[in-house]
Amino acid sequence: MKLTTIAVLGGGPGGLYAARLLKLSHPDAEVTVYEQGEADKTFGFGVGLASRTQRNLREADEASLTAIVDAAHPHEMSMRVGDDAVRLAHGELLGIGRATLLTVLQRFAQEAGVVMRFGERRSAADLDADLIVAADGISSATRSEHEAEFGPSVVFGDGLYLWAGTDYQLPAAVFTPVTTEYGTFVAHAYPYAEDRSTFLIETDEETWKRAGFDVTTEQTPNTENDEVSLTFLEEAFRESLDGHHLIGNRTKWTRFRTVRCANWHAGNIVLLGDSAHTAHYSIGSGTKLAMEDAIALDRALLAADDLESALTAYEEERRPAVHYLQTIAERSMAWWDDFPERTSIPVAQLLIAYVTRAGKVSLERFAATAPQVVPAGLAAYAGVTVDEVPGPAEVTEWVLAQPLSARSLPTRTAPAELRDAPGTVEISTQVRPWSAEATALVEGLSAAETYWLVGADDREAVLDRLDLAERIRRSTPAVVVAEVPAALRDVAAAALVSERVDLVAIGS
């Protein structure tokens, strides 16, 4: 298929990367990026790149990835609750300043022959091009202008967050809560330069209102910083900041928006990155998804004979991966919304709960890759010494074999007779665990000694059941049991260690 003109709307990482790849694949085409902002001005602080993302980018374009890595800052990960802290060695996590990343990608796009048009706001209707790539972000004007064709839905999260930075290189990425007179605020922070770190802070709506930040949010124009919030949070997180300042960049409280679209292309217009889909920041996926979209789009255009076939193939390839990450992100967002309720868990055990929260990483895999952390967390769960914790291959069965002292049960596998015992109430789990229906279910529970949760055996249904089990467990003194098929024993073990459920009933 021959493309003569390609227009890219949006000069963020996804748009720039797509422009370079498309120009390299179609050297005779005129590829132009239209960015309404200036070349040297951007919003945001650091961008995180995980190891798998780096591998995908290296396979697609090794030269640009090498330059990105050279300009990035490797770091480890940590979690701290009060004076209790744990650090996880992780040599493949990278942070890079958003402005630095854009500079690298602008250079590589221009070297490939892409025309850069900064300070120009264009719409798809203004352009006469064979292909228009709309990489114009979460508030995509292209998506709004063609709403009927793309069929977008936007769902707002319950919690609130603000994106700030600091003039300080954190020693490692850190997740840490601070409890104030108004409630708990949680920081997600990581270094991305020798003198800079991203410092994102989130909280629940009630805490936000008690602190008066609903008022400051309303009073702060979109072009300015909520200085009242930044000043308060700078003091609240003084220890983590080591006395340094929080830096704003149009920083004010907002709710995360999960964007989904029924269609990603219409005619010669195709959506890419946040314009088509978003996934919660706690899985660090925005830049990753956009740049991997660009790879898939380039590949589809090379393979197809016509534009419609190419854009259909692009969408068919990317939808499953995006759906998977959005599902994980939804669980992760809900986990962080409730994070303050978990801070009584020993921090090494809490880190296990964090890593396994969405069912993406198994307990055995994490035990194999983090021998300096997982044994301590498992020892805290079982109330034993670290020396008594087995190796990674045995941890699943070992977790299941631990006693539940509160009910004088020898293992964490529920005995069959408990299901029919007086005081046991069976709950069929057919609702999303964070939905209004789930809230009504939890609030309407009658007094019972044991709640036994049953439902479908597919992975997503089991993960939903365990998330609902945690909600029930936090709201009642009853013992909570969840049925889990034998094929998902590792998921059951992670849920037990994470204190999401008291017992599991392992099926066939």
C-alpha cells in the first residue's frame, strides 16, 4: 500500500514515535506532526519504562531506544509505612523526564525526515492526508469531533490525585502513605534525573474535602498550581522529600479518567494512545501503550493492501492487549483507593500484596525474583522465622498449609463440612467487586460466622471474587472463604498472603 501523505495530530511520545516509524517504513511519504504546544514546553515530570516495554521498543527501533536508555535514570523500588520500609532491587526500571523523552523523540523523528509543525492547532477536518493519526491525548479533540464514529466512554475514578515533582533525586521509587489530621495521602514517587523525581499523591474524596481541597481545586485555574495543596503536602511528606520542595506544573487535584472507544478508526482517521484508551497510572502504562500502539500501527500498514484492512488489523491486534492492561489497571486503581486500610499489614507482606494485586504476577514468580523481600513477607503472614520459609517452587503449597489460628483450623484450605455448618452463609458472586451492587451486597449482609463465596471458575471471575472477599473481610468479623479452582492455586495463595481472604476452597 502506498501512502503519500501522513498527518499526526499530537507531539507526545506516541505521536512522535509513530511519525518516525511510519516515515522509516514509507520513506517517500510526507509525514507531518502537528503539535499545538511549543517544542521546548511540556507538562508532567517523569515517565517510567519497564523492562518489557524496553524490549518491545528495542525490537521496533533500536536506535531511538538506545538514546532513550542513555538519557534515562535506572532505579529500584521501595515501600514505606511509617518507620517500616522494604526495598526491592530492580535493575530494569527506568525513569526519564518527559521533556527529555520528547527531545529525544523529536530528534529521531526529524532525522527520519518527519516535518515538525509546533504551535499549530489542527483538526482532522483541516487536513488533506491519506492517513491521519490522532495522538492528541486523553482530552482528544479528534475523538470528540467524531464521537458518533468512535463511540467513546469515559469513566471517572472515585479517588483524587495530583501530579507534582520535586527538586530531589529520591534514592529509589517509593510508595508511602502519610496520615494527617484530615486522613491519609499516598505518594507514588520515583527519580528520573540527578536532581528530579516525580511525586504523585492521591487520596480519597472524604479526606480531600476535609482538607478543604475541594475548594482550592475549584479556585485554581487550569493554567496554575494549587499552591495551598502543594504547601500542605510538602510538609506532610517532609521526611520522604528530605526537606525538598514540591514542584507544580499546572498541578491540581483531578480524578483519573478511564477512556474506552467502541471503534479506534473511522475512514482515514485512527486513534492512538490516550485518545483511544487509558489505563490507571499505578501500572505506569500511558506512554507504554501509546508507543506500542505505534509499533502495531506501523506493522499493520506495512502488511495490508489497503487502508481499511490495515486499520482494522491494527485494532484487532491491539485491543486484546489494551483490554488486558485496562482490566489490570482497574484492579490496581481499586487497590490503591483502599490502600490506607491495609497499612497495618507488615510492609514486606504488603509489598507482596501490591505486586500480586491484579493477578498479573504470581506469588512463585515474585518469590523467585525477589528473594530479599518475599521470605520476610511470607514469614510475617505465617508468624514464623524467615528460615522456615521454603524456596519459590514450594511457596504456594506452603501458604495453603498454614493454620488459621483464629478458628483452630490446621490449614488455610476450608474443610468441606464448614460450608454446611450452622452460621455459614453462601454468597454467589456475580457482581463487579467495586460496583454499587457490590457495595449494597456488603452493606446488606446479615450476621454470620462464615461467608462462603462461590462463582464461575474463569480467571477474571476468581479475581473478582477475591476482591469482593476482601471488601467483606474488612467490613465484618466473620471468616471469609472463597472458592478457587485448582488451576489457580497460586492466585489463592497470593490472596491469603495479601489478607484478602481467610480461607480458600480449592476445587477440581
